Amino acid sequence: MATRKTAASPADDGTRGADFEVDIRPDAAALRMFRSLSFTPWYALGEFVDNSISSYFQNQKALEREYGKRYTCDVRISFDDRIGRLVVEDNAAGIARSEIPRALRTGEPPPDTSVGLNLHGVGMKAAAFWWGRHLTIETWPLGERHGLRVEIDLGAAGTRPQGMATVHQIRAREHSGTRITVDGLWQNAPVASKTKATVAAYLPSIYRKFISVADADTGIELASEASHPVRLFLDGRQLSFEPPKLLRSPFWPTADGPAKGARSRLWRKQVSVRLTSGKQISGWVGILDTMSRELSGFTLHYRGKGIGGVTPLHAKDSNSGFRPRQIFGQAGSYRAQSYIGEFDVTALGKSITTDATLWTPDEEEEFVDHVLEKLKDPKSDMWSMAVNFKRRKRNQVDKKNLSNASSMAAKELRNAVSGKISHENVEEEFTETESALPEVRFAITDQEVHTHSFGLRFSSQRSRPFITLCENRAGRAHTVVVNESHPLLDDLPPVDVNSRTLLTRLALSLTAAEVFVESPDRHLVRAKMNQILNLVHPTPDDLPE
């Protein structure tokens, strides 16, 4: 991309030229394309953070000479929802005057990509025009007497980028650094408070290596970059990262308890593998102190930045961790909720949007096989520990009390049913009065290639049977309703995640079996079950006023 300087202005007092123009027309198509990139808000913001962190590391010694050993790199992100503006500002080394043309040129990486997070030379432009139509760059280069300002606009519809960008000389400020301003935001994400909360959870997790110095459990330094931490702010609030707590316990070879004489230890293991391709991956794997669907999984780092499997802290319903099925098994299992780890995959590279690892299927499979082998190592059997320890926690109730509970439930059924139950078939007499929509929908295709649609919902209608099945057999549509207010549950704790999971499994298994039985009387087992439950747990009489 060609550049040309204008004549120096009278105000120029010793700097190398004043305003100059950069021809950006060769990048018009790329600028329009950026709006449709598959960014998430946190990774789009991360492109700006990457530039700030890279500027710091590439100029660390010069910055410390200028501002002292206690200098800290600050990156501040803020949104102005009233006018649709995003501002990202840092106090790093700024963009040198000689580097401005390259910074505006799409696809040209910096001369030195061995330090920092910059690699493709696309991030700032891609992220800026993913967010909005108008980009303003203000930068105050370290060691230069003036700042620089340039604006690029894509037009109201984002389809008509300007041909030339004029770089203006501006007054110096007290500290070096760069301010990126994006106006005319066309992404709705920053305005929504829920999305802001998710961004606030993701960013510190992505940059944990830079904003945290050490691991909370071991005191081990997380990375060489973390020896001089970065401070990250969102709308004025400093973001922080708290590593999840890892399990400390003696080894449990079986679900019966720890091995005799076993000492308590931290369940974390270093893992290093050199792939057949020659690329090196290193990191660690551990077992969480408390099982968690949200926090489990592996995080993959490129030079300290989380680019794959990043799990946000304090964000509910997250399912972003990298969880190879060979290791984590089925969702909801003990292992799926227990294993956690971090791995440096710098040698494999990263995607343009910086949220994926560039490995081949063979490289990924080789890595997973090696980690699996380490987990099963008899010297530190994390494979057995994850299952045995967690399963044991579920069975802390005295075995005698468990037996008594079963005996009591059996006695209740005997007393309630004896003399009242018969072999006669039971026809369902319940009339559906609720019109609520199913909470869960899914489809099952049978071997005859018939597709059956299922819906599942939970009712609080006290008088309805425990499990009902409403069907449109001609349309192969089936709705399962579980009565969570049935008297059967009156003397049990309130329904929580575990009991809801159990109810769902039982209800769907029973009704799916009914659906796939070819018999006109296929409903009779469920109807008889509801009859028995109503005998054992009848609806209590209304209390007097």
C-alpha cells in the first residue's frame, strides 16, 4: 500500500514531517468483510488488548527506563451506550510514526512477531470494523515529540470505505500510549448488560497469565510474562482472575475410601508432549476441589493468551471448556465435572480471530491420547481418583440409614396398596387442562427412519398424575409432563438440579419405552404406576380455614 508525505507544515518543529496520507483503497473489500467475521464480543475486544500487551512486551525495557521499574501496563475498555461508542486506551509504547502505514495495512504483520501476541497483522482493523463503522486511532509514541491521529470511515452502511486516510500530528501528552475509538457501533452486544457481564467474566480468564502472577494453590508462576502483570479495566472496574481451587486429598483407589497410610496431596500433574510433527505442547492437568460443569475443561494458550476452551469464571451455564470425549466422557459424568488444565499450544499457531488452535485432527488426537495416558499412570492415578472421590462424597450417609430408608419406603407401599390393588387394567381418566409449552424439545429417529418429536415440561398442578404422556400418534408427536407438585415429593427436599436430572431420566425412559412398544395397551404400565403412587401418596385433604 503506497504512502506519500505532504510538505512539512509551519507548525512542525523538528519532527520528521507533519501530516501525511495513507492510501487504503486496496483494503476496501477486506474492511467490508470484517463486519461479518465470526467474532465474539470478548475476543473482538481482545484484539485491542493484544496490541496493548504486545506494545508493552516489545518495549518493556524502554518503558521501564522512562517510567521506572514500578511501571504497570494499564488497558482500559469503556462503552458509552448513549452515543454508541467504544474506547480502548493503554499506556504502553504507542505506535511509532514510521509504523503507522503498516498498522493501517491489512494482513501485514509487525517486523518482529517473536514477542507479544501480534501475528497476522489483521486484528485491530478486523475488530474495529466488526464493532462499528468509524475508527479513530490516537497514539503517542514513546520517545517522539508529538502524537498522531488518523480516522477511517466505512460509511453509514459500512460498504463505502474512504480511499485515503490522513494522519494528523497532535499535541504530546504526559504518557505514551494509544487510544482506539470506534463510533457508530452496529453490534448490539455492548449495550446489553448481560453481555457486559459475560465479557467481564471472559476477559480476565482469557488474559489470566498477564493479570495474575501466581497460581493460588501452588504459588507457581504462571508464565514468564506474568512476572510483570498487566492491569485490565472494563468501564472503570479492574478485572481480576481467581484460579479455581484444586483437590487436596489422599488417593482413593476405590469408592470405599483412601488407601491405608496414603498422604494428602495436590491433584495436579505437569504434562509435556512432543507431537510426531515436532511441535511441543506443555502444561498441566488437575482435579477440581468441587465438581463443576462450568469450570471443568482444558484451556489452550498462545503465548499466555487463552485462545481455546476458555471458561469464564462466575458465568453460569458456560460450556466453553475444551473437553475431549475420550478424557471427559459423557456430559454430567464425574470426569466431565472434575478435570481442569492449561496447555501452551503456541507452537501450533492461532486463527485470525484468535479464538482457535491451528492443529490438524491427527495432532489433536495425538495430544488427547498422551494426556489420557498420563491420567491413567499408576504412579498418580488421576483417572480413578476423579471417579472414586466424587462418588464417595455422594454416599456419606450411613449405610444403615440408607437401608432403613429403603425398608421404610417398601413398608409404605405395602401398607397403602394391600387389599386395594387389583389386576384390572387402568385407563387414564385425567383431562389435560394446561396449555404451557414444553421446556425441552428433541427428536428421535427409529430404525424404520420415522422421526418422533418429544417435548418435556414440568407441572405444578397438584391433582394430575405423576407422569403423563400426551400424544399425536399420527404425527408422531409426544409430550411428557412430570408433576413436580405430586404428593410423592412432599416429604423430600425441594427439587434441585440433581433431583430434576433424576426425574427427567426416569420420565423420559419410561415414556420413550411406551412410545416404541407396538401395542394398543402400551400405556397400561404407566397408568398402573400412577394408580399405585396415588394410593401410596394421596393428595392431602385441604386444610381448614
